[in-house]
Amino acid sequence: MAIDADKMPKAGAIAPEFELSDSEGRLRRLSELTTERPLVLIFYRGHW
Amino acid sequence: MADYCAHATEFERSGVGIAALSVDTPAQSKALREQLNLPFTLLCDQGREVIERWGLFNRAERGGIAYPATFLIDRARAVRYSSAETVASRVSAAEMLRCLGNVSGGLQLAAFAPRKSAVVIGPLSMMRAIGNSIRLGGRSPKS
């Protein structure tokens, strides 16, 4: 198994919209997080 | 994560937000956020839908987790820079900030002018991406 390079958004592409819960249980959209300023979005491994 | 946390103020000063996504539950994320005193949003992809759609689903580990990856996304939701790793590492916050510093200083920006033949993804590409993102992210006063 490996990273799926075909699916991973590349520079120049529009990042696919999503809606996910945050740590406080509120639903957050990617488009909302990028409304006011650019965003560094980090994917991390999570709880060990 | 802790690395980006330690530099959060500098990202703030650069006018860039930070959010971090994993397959953890909101409760796990909240605990981590409090434990590390993280000043940014943690997103919970328990259904693995986003990591699957973004090509970052590592099925081999712990029931399926995200590969470490970092994106710079501008206000039009366009990706300006992306980096992914198959091991537990990512481009460092210091490197990202050094690039932001280079971008905000006009003299250095000229020195780092894009090379059209460049194919290697590295700090120069990232700096250029961030510079473009900041410039293009703001609305033109005339339009």
C-alpha cells in the first residue's frame, strides 16, 4: 500500500471540499477554513 | 504537529491559518489538543472518507490512518504546495517559515526567482508556492 498519487491533490488543483467534525464536535468545511486566509492543512497519523 | 505548534505564532504573523486532520475521534483530538496546547483546529475523519479521497489512506497501519502530508491551500481553495511522506515525517515548520520569510522580503524573493526548468520539489518550489498563494489569495484592489 502506498500514497495514491493520482488522487492526491496536486499544486494548481482545487482541493476537494469536505465537511468534518472538529475536536469540539462542530462541523467544519474546508471552504470555510480558507475563506479569510490561506491554510496549511496537515494530515497526521493520530493517536498511537 | 508539535513542530508546527511551536511555530504557530509565526504562521499567524504570516497571515496563514493551520488545521490538522486525522482519523481520531473528536474526544481523542480534544485530548491531544489540550495535552499539546495546540492553537489550531483539529479535524476528525473517522470515516476515512477524506484521506481515501485525497489518496492518503494508509490501510496497513492500525485500522487505517493518514499518511503524513502537508498542503498549502489558498483562499480560492487551490492547492499551492503539497508534500506527502510514506514515513512519519513532514516538511518542517522552520523550513516552511524560512520560505515565508523569504517571500515577504522582496529582495530575497528576487533572488529566488522561479527557474522554469526546475523539476525537483524542494524548498524553492514551496517558497514559490507560498509566495503565489499569499499574492493570489488577496483580492486586487482594482477588481
